[in-house]
Amino acid sequence: MRCPGDRDLFASLGDRARVPRGGVEGIRLRDTENAPGRRHLRLPASPTVDESRSSRPLGAGAYACRNGFAARCERRRGRSGSRPVRVWIDMANSPHPLLFAPVARRLVEQGAEVLITVRNHAQTLELTRQRWPEAEILGAPGRDGRLGKLGSLARRVAECRTWARRRRPHVALSHNSYAQIVAARLVGVPVVTGMDYEHQPMNHLAFRGASRILVPEAVPAGVIRRQGATGAKTIRYPGLKEELYLADFEPDPGVLDVVGVSRQAGEAVVVVRSAPVGSAYHPDENPRFVDGLRYLAAQQHVRCVVLARHESQRQEIEGLDLPNCVIPKRAVDGRSLLCAADLFIGAGGTMCREAALLGVPTLSMFAGRPAAVDGWLERQGRMARFERPDQLDRVRPRANRAADLARLRSAAEPIQRVFIEATAAAGALDG
């Protein structure tokens, strides 16, 4: 395991590929040595770090550059002055506002100017505007079907490119925001992306367009290398990305009242998250989802909170007319809700990992190819596969619902450092 503070944190990027100006369909890697007359991004082959002055601890759960983020980037560029480094963070999916909130806060504390854009998808816009009311919306809600999604992606790429030309960021940061990555490369902005699911088909696009790729140590190197995540530009961090932000809050003791659930003595609260239907990495709705809901609703001591990803899912669940089930119509504080839960059932993904890390008994009904990070949690006994309804026979109130936030804050430190340092390095390569 390599420490994020090692001298090779900013390893050689080598020759970088360029992206033609012709559009999304023209994206492919080419040798930049023999491509005159085309706009492309060339990055230094050997960026270095002065370990003695690179960073120091600054409070619980954070690291900071000694003379500030912007000053460090200016030194790397060989420029003088204190012009703020503009970091463009794009929120493309519902977990991203939570993930990037502590990162954005630390960047601002270090002197960077953080620019937030958001995709209007699921609860992403609502969660983003709760934290950054000034966030700019780029792209309309996605359409159904593969062609519709490709069309939506192409239109969002165009909007992101126009925005980037106007705002002129120095570095783009996201968790595999495909539109941002393509748009940033088209206008010559270095890209930092994180990812933790090795079977996402769009990794081939995102990884080849990125300057830095941040992945958990549990993700197999061979799989992502074939997708374009070469060792020269891939940085690994310990644990899971969810640990970066899970401790960045105080649980709301009134969250059950907010969603309309009154828990009496001896009753158990089960939180259920619907499947990511329509995504590129997940098949159609899993029939075990409805079977599990019916099984839970038949138990008098169970109170069920169902979190639907889309309005169509919410309407379908309401149509089941299940007793003891609540389906919130607005985004809720998911972390506080998980802390109050006695069991979580999800279709894999971020919320399953959040629940497992918070110590909530977790069942995953993910129907796609299993993620290495989920397997890591299963081997630790924190998560199990949901395969049949009778697994729900033993739902009981938890004896201790207190999350170990101190442990999570400690685990967040090296992960946050990787995100900050990688962004600083990429920002220094701009221009």
C-alpha cells in the first residue's frame, strides 16, 4: 500500500492524448507528436514535489498546503502573484454534493476559487442547491433509451464547453462526470476524476480524458488499466470514498419526524433504496425489490422508508399501497436517516456503502456486475447479498445506533489529502 504522501504522488503523466474539436463522436487517443495544427493539451513529463514543504496536518480530517493551494499552484507554474486557482467541480449524480462538500470547503480555505455546476438529475440539483445556491445548471434531465441518453450527453458536453470557455477554470474535478471531462479536454483544461466502479462502461471515455484518476485500493488495477487508467496517472487511496464525507455532519435526531415515521418501543425502521434503473451499468428493476417490500410491509413491527430515485419509481411504489411504508417526495438527510435505521436494503452503490460504514446491517440486491469495493465490505462482514425474502425474518431494533464518527474522521484524512493534492497538481499543469 502506498502512502498518499509518497514522492511519486504526482508521477509522470507521460505523453498525453488530445481530443479533436469535432465533438463527442471524434474522441480517440492519438500520438500528439505527429499531429500539427490541432488543439491539444501537453503536460510535463516529470512534475515533482518538495516533500519537506508540501503539506502539514490542519485540524481533524483535513490536510492543507503550507502556503495555500493557490500559492502552491503558482509556484508550480513558475508564475508570481496570488491569482486564485479556479477549480471547476461538476455534480453529475446525487452522491456528489456530499462527496465534494468537504473537498470544496478545504480548497476555498486554501485560497482556491471553487466554481460549482450541476446536472439536473434525480436528487442532484436539490442536494447541490442546499449547499451551493449559486450553482449553475448545465444540461436538461436525461431522456429514456440509449439514443436519448447519448443525445442528452452530447448537449450537456456543448453546454459545459461553452461554460468553460466563459469561466476559464484551471482544473476540472468530478467523480466521472462524462460531460465535464469531455468539455474540459476540448478547451484544454486538465481533468481530475474519481471512480470506484470498475465495470462502468463509460470509464473508457472518462479515464482516457483524465489527467489524474483517483480510485480506492480495492479496485483491481488490471481492469481499469484496460480502460485507460494507466499507472502513470492513477492515484490510489485507502478505504472508500464514502469515508471522506460520512463524518462531516452531526446526525439529526428528528429525521424520522421529518419523513413522517413514528417509532414506538420494539419497532424497527428499515430504509430501502430503489435501483438505478436506466443507468449504463445496471439492468432493469430487480423483482426482489418489490418482493422484499411486500415482505417487510406484512410485519407489524416494521416501519419502512422507501427512497425512490425517480418520480416514476415513487409513483409505482405508491401504487402498491403497502401498509407501514413511507415514500418521501423530497430529498432527505440520508446520513441521519441511516443512523436512525435498524436495517438498510439497497441496490448496491453509494448508499449501501454508507450504511455499511455507519454500522447499519446492510443487504444489497445489486443486479449488475459486483463491484470490488462491495466485495471488500462483504469480506469484512459489513454487507451481505439480499437473495430471498426470508432473510428479512429477523429484523429487530439495533441495540446501539451510535455511529463511530471519530473512526470515520480519522479514515477521511488520507482520502481528502489525495483529492486536494491531485487537484493542486493538475491545477499547476494548466497553461
